Amino acid sequence: MARKRLTQLLPFLLPLRIWQRNLFYQISMYFDQNRYANKKGELLPFLMVQEKTLMINQESGHDIVYQENKVHNLKMVSSTMNQVLIYPGETFSFCYLSRYAKKYGKYKDGLVLIDDKIVPSKGGGICHLSNILYYVFLKSSLTIVERHGHKVKSFPNPDEDSLDGVDATVSSGWLDLKVRNDTDSVYQVVIDFDSDYMYVTLLSDKEKQSDSVILNENLKYFWKDGKIFECVSVVKVTSDLNGDLISKEKLYDEIVQIGYDLPEDIQIVEEETYE
């Protein structure tokens, strides 16, 4: 059995620990010699990527109020980065920008995974934004600097056509989503909402020269230590504007524990037969 952390034994210390980690994280970014994107501007003229995601997950298995609270939290945190410009040489950091979210209101209780349990917590659900941002960034020419996948997939995908293994969890002071602009173009993140969907658009000051799509390949489920895991390959296919293939690259294999009941028709192999 893993030894419990001090904050698990003494929960009243957790706010102090979070404050400490946030402080150290911000200090480290101040001295790490990166230039972090933080300026906003008028909309750039050229569309690079646009994606949308359904905000309310009816299959969460929890009170719908937490999904509604999540939407509130998403709108709050998006205000810190909507229309932010990423100049050549700059790095976009989700945590660097989102630290200003409280200027736009107060977080509500959304669902988060803590110590292998789904519980309500202030600001819960903002990973829904980091997830779609990561997907958009993958389809662009920006360089992924830091990304952390969820260790447990707690709910089914909210969108029927969602990809597996394309997510990015964030936790201020611990885990960030960072991308760097290594091109000679300026990029801009735009975030919009309607009653059902959140939209993330990536604009640029120059016309795009290619299109990219992200695909899943070799999706499998297997047992390990009495738990079900999903393994999937994430692949990027890039074509020119005429549709001619430029490249196809496997980016990585993602393995994540499944924390919900899979449909009965899903085949789950034993660990010893999994490769």
C-alpha cells in the first residue's frame, strides 16, 4: 500500500500546499528564460484550425448541477486567454494565463478526480478547455512543450466523434499545457460559446499552407491488476491544400485507466495477451 501524503493525513494543510506550489511555479517561470504569451489583440485574418466540444456530459453519473458549474468555470478561465496572441518565440502556458481567472468571477464546484475518487471541487472541469486546446494545437504548427494525459478516464467522451488519447489535464503548480511558437507567424487563440458547445479557433497573420488531421489507430482494452485500461495510437496526417499527402506520423501511444462501465460489446483482452 502506498504511503499517504502529508496533506492526506492532515487535509487542512492542502490550501497552504497549493499556495506554495503555485508560488514556486510562477517564480520558476519568471526565471526560465521563456517569453510567455500574455498580450491580446484584434482578430487575426486567417483561419488555421477550428474545433468544438459539447460542454454538458449527460453520462457523468453525477448531479447535473456540477456540469452546469463546469460551464461557468470554463467561461471564467477562457476569459484569461481569449484572443491571446502567440508571437514567434513565445510560449503559451495555460496555467500562466489562467491564474488571473478570479478577476472574472468566482469558481463553482465542478467534478475532479482526487485520490481515485470523483469529488466536487472549486474550479472543477476546466480540463475540458485544456483538452480541446491541446487538440487544436496538435493540428497546428505549434510545438508541444508540456502536456499531461489524464491517468484515469472517468467518463465516456461527451462528443460521439471524440478521439481517444487526445486530452491534457492541468493543475496549477503541478501540471501545465504549454506550446511554443517556433514559426515566423503570429497565432491567436479564440474561444467562443453557445448554449451547448465551446468553440476553440486558432487564427494566424499568414495563410495556411497545409491541413492536418489527428487520428486514432490500434484502439485496444486490456486488464491489468483487476482494472481496465485503454491503449490507443495517436497519429497526425498532414496534407497540402490540394489534399496530397505530406506526412503521416505516429505521435505517441496513450494508455489510460477506464473509470466507467464500458459497453458490453467492447472486447477486453487479458494482460498476458496484450501487446
